[in-house]
Amino acid sequence: VGRGTTRGDFLRTSAMAVSAVAAAGMAGNAYAAGGDTLRVGMIGCGGRNTGAAAQALSADPGARLVAMCDILMDRVQAKRKQLQAQKKDQVAVDDDHCFAGFDGYKHVIESSDVVLIANAAKFHPFHALAALEAGKHVFVEKPHGIDPYGMKTVKRAVEVAKAKGLCLVAGLQSRYHPG
């Protein structure tokens, strides 16, 4: 840390740089064959994944949110409306790509190049593995597993990502907050 630079400045700048590098690395490998559109899907429509989707859309003008799922359809609809207000031209989720229930994640994976996972923690390892096995890049929020079986599933997901040359990006704890 140089003279006049605070620890907060350093951490904030470092975090932005790491995020930009990670996004660039994922985007470089995530585009559908030769296209300029990066299809993003959300598994879980709570506040954290809505924020992750907005960040993904901000990271690349070619990114399009194309599919969403949650246990509750009213949450999917509300978050779609919220994201449309923020990123009108990048939210391309029609009614046929809004899914509710326990199997909605399968439809999001089928529709996407990159899958954002921030739902109930007990599902993180299984949804991440399913997306990676389908050849999709994955952002998964913490915790990655909550029990030994979940952690073994995460280990398998990492092996699949390495074998297929896919990105598996983890959500990290915030290190700086102006409040």
C-alpha cells in the first residue's frame, strides 16, 4: 500500500481487478459458438442472485439474462421485473423461460451458457455439478456444501470443470463496505 492509499482503497481496487479478470476469463470461454451473446441463467431469485445477475449483465454488454427459476413463481416474476428496470436491453426472459419448482434448474441449465446459482445452500453442490456436466460455466454462491456428501459433490464438480475446461467461480465474502 503506497503513501496516501488506505487499506480500504487497496482492497476495493484489488477486488475490482480480480472480478474483472475473472469475468473476462469466463466471458472469453463462455460465448455460444461464434456468437456475441452470452446467455445467462439464474437458479434462485433472491436478493443475492439478483445482484449477481445485475453484475454479470454489467460486466459484458453482450450478456443477456435468458432464464430464471425459483421455488416460487411470484419471486421469479418480481425479480425479472426488477432486473428489467435496471438492464432493460439485456433482460430477455420471456414467460416460457420463467420456471418454478424443484426441477426448474434443469430448464435454466438447458437455456444458458453461464449459470448463476444462489438458492438454498443445500442445493448448491448438486446444481453446480449438473450445470458443469451439461458443459456450462458456473457462478455459485457460498456455502458450496453443507455436509460431507455435499462437499464430495463439490469436489466432483471441480474435477468436471477442470476436465471440460469450464469456469467454476465462487462467491466470496465482501471485504469492504462504505457503511
